[in-house]
Amino acid sequence: MPKAWTRKDERQYEHIKEHLEEDGKKPDAAKEIAARTVNKQRRTEGRTPNKTTQGTGNPNRPLEERTCQELYNRARMMDIAGRSSMNKNELIAAIRAQRS
């Protein structure tokens, strides 16, 4: 269990793991599912940062100042085809072309 977990997180982890094992899950699978469940709860409560941003960046900043992940998220919202293989400059060009 990670050091950042509280006692409540540890109790929740043990509770979930035990119930999964009682339901027939293998111990390794039960551990992973329990840890993912606790970590998801911590993320939704804002107690741990997300590794990647879900946002599209500050709309008052130019596209060039946004991260590639923010541009990708914007392209996804705009349903731009081929966005997953685009680099930052290509994403900027595609977003600008879509806006026009």
C-alpha cells in the first residue's frame, strides 16, 4: 500500500480485497482492483493529482502556449480526424482550420 494512503484508505483497500477474494477473484487480481478503486476515490476527492490533464487549457492563452495534451483534448472535442498521430504544430493547424 502506498505511503500516501490514510488509515481509512487502507481499511477500504482491505475490505474491497477481502470481498473480491470471497467472490472468487485471484489474490493478485483482487489486490489490483482494490488499489485501483481506492486510488480512483482519492482522485475524485482531489487528494491526488491526475497524471494527465483532462482540460483544453486556458482559453485566453494562445494555442502555442498550451500543452500538447491540452491541444489533443481540444481536437478530440472538435472531432478532428487523425489527431492521435499529430504533433503539436499539426494539432494547432488542424484546430485553426476547423475554426475557420
